[in-house]
Amino acid sequence: MPLINFSGLASGIDSEALIEATVDARRATRVEPKEKEVTELEGTNTALQELTTLLNEFKTQLLDFTSLNGGGVSKTVSSSDETAVTAVASNAATGGTYTITAIDQLATNHTYTFTESISDPSAAIMGAGEEGQLDVTIGTESFSISVDETTTFNDLVNEFNTTTDAGTAQLVNVAAPGQTADYRLVITSNNVGEQNGLITIDTTTNVTSSPNLDTYLDSVAANAVDIPAQNALFTLQGVGQIERGSNTINDVIQGVTISLEDANITTNVTIQVKNDSSGTESAVRTLIEKFNEVVEFIAENNEITRSDNGRDIDNIFGPLASTRVDDGALTALRGKITASAYDMTTNAVRIFADLGITTNRDGTLAFDADDFQEALSNEPDSVNEILKKFADETAVSGGLIEQYTRFNGLIDTIESANTTRIENLNDQIARAEEFIEKEATQIRLRFARLEANISRMQSQQAALTSALAGLGGGSG
């Protein structure tokens, strides 16, 4: 409980001001330097986290240039009839022209329509005491649905759709407007093609007197209209007929994904793949922008400024000035740029500078679009190899950037050490504050005792003075 203090009533001393001055002096030496260090460490960690984000953004852009993505030169693809065939190309696509001469059939899903009329979807499928089991296989997935005397057609549909994502069951009202409802049970696979879309339904397992179940759900019964899933069939000129289990096909033309849209083509469809000069330039520009963001962030957060208040001059350090990990990352990136030279003996386009990418005095990269387009036009393979080599060594898993940004990587290790230091400093601050508060309490108690003693002495002096005054009056 804090003391009630009436400073200076007896002594005339402003004890609270003295205590506050003492506390401030103690905090200035024991607390404030640690608080300043905590603030600086927190600022460093925040800057390191932002640097990690920028490096990862640069890495994400670089991944488009890696061998895994086909290299650094973008490709474009066109179709002579996009109503029949569309296509997209990755950087791995090889330039050329490909002709589809026929689309014999599209890949489709499998549909069962049970023609037996269902007048009331909320009615039970089976009679009293009856039970059965619906065994279903769709593609490679198999599951079972139990049916008993309480199961309605609505229940069956809901249970089917809850059990699987491979197919969909629904009750379709085929009655004409104004007529009595007439539902059909329709089961459709969600995937196309014979491998993933084929449906098999069996109701014979564990069936006990279940004529209703057999009537409505037996896949081999005469009342089921069965339209099986089928694969896509198309003819590629020079190759022949090709069969696939999907209308989206990415394993026929390297780096190209084609989508079959319409089987009723009357003329050949031409697919043309070529280098995308504008797309490549745009990607390289974005890459350089991301690199420059890293450079500028590091420079800004490494700045040391001077503060002059007319009496003292202080150096103010940026949040990254106390660590070298950012400079190490930037130096390593520049080293990879230098090391990305390609075939120094036979090609005119060999290094980043030959791509129109040069270094400014402040460390950022400059980009000359005309030089880049000339290099891309004359030696697209050289451009591709230079960009690919840089990306492979910098951005792939285990590459340079990941060494800095991964969990327990170079940046994370420093952040963890800073965090541990912050925790220790906060513990020291708490102990120092506790000590200072105890010291202030003790000083207050001393002043309280001093005030009490002075007050007693003043009372005694007053009493003595009064007594002496009384003696003097008696003698007159």
C-alpha cells in the first residue's frame, strides 16, 4: 500500500521531488539503456522480416525462369479455331506448328438415369423390416451407403452427396408444367474419362427382401439408362489418333496444354508456339523491380544519420546497421549475377550486361529494353540460359535465397538470437524496476521517520519554550 506523504510539513524538504530525481537517475543508468536496446533489436527484427518478405517475392518471380518452368524465355501459343481447341504454353514449350486434323469425341462423364417413376421423394425406398446396401465405385473410389425401411429417396441423395466428391446424385422432376410431379434418380460422375469417370453400382450386397431397392437402384436393371464415361479421341498430324481420359491434355506437345472444346470440327486446327518477346521483357522488368526493391530497402535501413540539437551530436543507426546478414545476402545475389555467364567463347550474348541489364552506382539494376530485345531476337537460347542459370542457383529449393529466408536459415537465426536477447533484457528491466521501486519505498520510509522525529523535536521545543516563558512570568 503506498504511503500517504505530506512532504516538508516538518522539515521543509520536498522529499518526493528528491525521490523522483533518485528514481530517474537510477532508471537512466539501469533501465533506459536496456529499453533502448530492446527498441533497437525489435526494429532490427521487423526490418529482417520485411527483408525476408522482399527476398521471397524476388524468389517467386525468379521461379518463372528456372529449368523446372522451362527457362527464362516466355512462350505464346495460338489456335486457328479457339471454338474447337484452346491452348496455353509454359516456358518449356518448343516453338513449332502442330495440326489437329480430327476430334472424334470429347471425354465425357458417366450418367445413370433411373427411368422408374418416383412420385414422392420423401417416401421410404424400402418396406417395413427391409434393409440393403448400395455399393458404388466411381473411378478409383469405392464406398457403400446403407438403406433401410426409414431411408427416403431424399435421404439417399443427401447421403450419396455427403459421402463422395467423385459423383453427384439428384432427383430430377421430368413432369410437364401443371402435371403431377414425376422424379427420376440421376447419378453422374464429376470426372470425365473412363479411368476417373466410370461408375459401377451394385445393390445385391446384404439385401434382405428388397424389391424396391432393386427396382430403383440396380445398375444392370432394364430401367436404368446408362451413358458410360468415354475418353477423348483426336488426331494429331504426323502422329495419328490419340486417346486421353480428359479434354485438357498436357502430355502430347511439350510445354503446351491443349483443351478440346468441340468434336464437330470441319477443318484442321493449327496450334502455333513461338517465343513471346513482350511477355519475356515484362517478366524481366518485374524481376529487376523486385531486385531493386531489395537493394533500396537494405540501403534505406542501413543509413546512419546525425542528429545535432545544438548541444550534442548523436548518430542514429538504421535498423539493419547492426547486422551484416543483409549485406551478405545482397553480395551473394550480385555474385550469382556475375556467375550466370553463358558459353563465353562462341556467343555474343554471354552475361547480364549483354541482355541490357547493368548496375547503377547505387547498386540497383538498370534495364535497356532495346538491347534486351536485340539479344532475344539474335540469341534466344543464350538469353534463356543466362536467366535460367541465375534462377536455378538462386531461387530453387535449397538455393541462395532459401538459405537466408528458410526456417532456421541465416536471417531466422539472427532474429531468434535477437528475440532471446530481448526476453533477457525485459527480465533485467523488470528486476531493475522492482529494485528501484523498493529503493524508492525505503527512501520514503526514511523521510517519513525523519519527518516524525523532526515533528517530535518541534513539539518538544514548543513545549520547552512555553515552559521557559512560564518561568519568566512568575519571577516578575
